[in-house]
Amino acid sequence: MENFFVKHRQGKLTFSLPSGWTVLTFATFDDHPGDKDVERISRRALNNPIGSSPLKCSLSPSDTVAILIEDHTRKSPKKAVLKILLDELAAIGIARENISVIVALGTHKGLSAGELKSVYGDEAVEGYTFVNHDCYAQDLVPVARLKTGTIVKINKKVHDASFKIGVGSIFPHPMNGFGGGGKILYPGVSDFDSTLEHHLKYSFRDGSHLGALEGNRFYEEVSDIAKTAGLNFIVNSVLDHNDHLFSMVAGNPIEAHRAGVEQCREIITRKFQKRADVTIISSFPYTEGPQIMKPFAPASLITRKNGVVILVAECTSPIPDAYVEGCERFRLKYGHNLRKSLFEFFDRNRRIIEEGSPELNMSVAQALLAQNDHKVIMVTRDIPSETVERLGFYFAEDFDQAIAMSANLVPSPEVHVIPAGGVILPILEDN
């Protein structure tokens, strides 16, 4: 029997499938040879910006600069990129005291002093002003309005800077289409209330889905607000199927981001002939509690209604109790139609987890939508079986058990195997 694998625990979990199971797609990708020198790639991007002049032509020593940078949840080479960017600003003559680095946390909790040094480097943290964005801060500054009329506020240091640079990464995103671009400003350094309303209004509908930019109202509003708030320039790493640096783009926040998106599409898009009865997918590269639900986005695109999704999940941090309780409570009350009930909740500006962040609520929404459409088997040794079942999934302690369970649910299935669920963009040919 042919051996297959999914990425798991810094390596591969290999397996074979029973006779009678037909594998339609084994969605592996070839590694991309080429330049892996982060400094050279970064300088090339900065010297050849897209839709913008180089920084040395756009800045003067009198400018104040805010660098909005993504947090530790992505594996982009942000430490190296930041060092090169700071060197570039120094060469222009901008004094250190006129540069602030704002960690674009959105509604996440701040990084400790030790975490800041670990993520961005001792030299940068000790030599420059670093600020954890606080979405509840009292001095947030109004800059725009959502289409609903709600005021959007952003970090004061970002607002007050004469030039704003975003440092992020481009990869598939279940609501914005792709990460990167204007997301570093909104919701990266914005207020809680407008972020929540924006997420509740557009997520998983109005064109808001994995890989979509055109007609995606979630993405369109993010981009509009970033432009209105004055995001001047971005430096975005394009990440590959291994969650490693493939290339880099810099320049205008819209044009450079779209160029990076096209590069990303080229290396992580995979065509699927039709929907499968069973999709086997890993949570890679996501390992943090609620983040492991993100691979349900690609899985749902290529799995038939009421088919089976086997999610092989590594979880390095616990799923919060409030998450489990909120998911269970909603499932038990609205299990007859989770999708319809979920969007009715969102339309009333209500959260599933009443005190939870927008990101936490969107993660719960993904878990609920997945079980509304499919039978989900979670293979994990990191999450107790009781927790998995309270979330609404079947629990399997190993892959063999998951296969046996799946065989009972869907005999002689057609199967897709997705080794890396968080870094693939599926295209369904019979859609």
C-alpha cells in the first residue's frame, strides 16, 4: 500500500490507507530552490518597491516613523527584516528617538520584555522604542468609519508618525483572503469595538473566504481603512508551503500586497478535481489553541456535504475554557442549524464567547461551521478527548483509530490528503 503523510510535530506522520479507499489528491508541493539569503532578499525588495518610491526618496531626517510589525504567531523572518529596515532608516539620517516599533497585536495580549527580545532581537529592543499595541487604550485616535458608521480608532504613536511602515507576511487567510497588506494597520493597531463589528459583519460571507480578494468586503474595508489612516509602505514576506520565506515584496500597501499575493498563489495553489468523501488534513503550521481550526477553511472547500474531515492537530497551548464552553453551549442550543444561527447571532452584533476577542469568536465560528457541514474527527494527543467531544468533534488518539472511525462513517471513500492545511489554497475544478 502507498504511504502518505501529513506534517506533524516538526516532522511527518506517515500512514497507509485501507484497500478500497481511493486517493483523488495527495497535495504535496515541491520545495522551491533559490535565494534563501534574507538580507539579500530584503534589500532587493526595498530597492525595488512596487507602486512606490524607495524609502530614501520618500523620507528625510526630519520624519518620524512608526514601524507596525506582526507578532510572534507567524514564522516570517521579522527579526532580520526589522534590522535591515532600521539600518535603512539610519542611513537616511532618521534618529532613533524618531522611530517607534509598534507590535501590531490586534486584540491579542502584549508580549513580555523577554518575548520582545526573543522575537525582534536584543539590539533592536534595547536601541529603539517598542510598544505593544493596546486595543483598549484611552488615547486611540479616530481616523475613519466603517461602512456601518462606526468610528475606527488607531494607536496614537502610529497616528502621530509622519510615515507609517507595515512589516508582515502573506499567506492564505480564511476571511481576508490573504494575510499581509493593510491588515497590519486594521485590525493590527486599531480599537476593539470596530474590529469586533467588522469581523461579525463580514466573516465567512460577502465574499469573505480563503484566497479571495475580489468581491471580498472584509478585505476591501481593511484596505480602505489602512489607506485612509495613512499606511505609507509595506514590507511583506511571501511564505511557502513549509511556512518559510519564498520571496519578499515592498512598496505601496495595496499594489505591493497584490503582487505578493500573486506570487503566493503560484506556489501554494492546488487544483482538486472534485469534492472528496474524506479529507485528511493537518493543522500545520498552526499549533496554538484556537488557531488549529484554520485548516477547516481549505478542507471545507474540497469535502462534500456530510463528508468526513480528519484533522491531525498539534496543540502547544491549551484551548481556553471559555472557548470550549461557548462552543458547547452554542452547539447544544442551535445544533439543528449551526450556520444559520451563527450568522443570525453575528447580524445582531452578538458574540458566541461573550467576553472573547474577535479572533477567538471567529475561531469558534470555524469550528461550528465545520461540524455543521461535515463529520469532523480530530486526531490529537494534546487535547483531552472530553474537550474534543465538547467542541462537537469525534476524538481519535491516533491515526489508525481515526481511519477505523471514518470507515464506519463513509465506507469505501474517495479521499484528499493535505499534508499542510494552513498553507494551501485549493481550487475546485468542478465548482
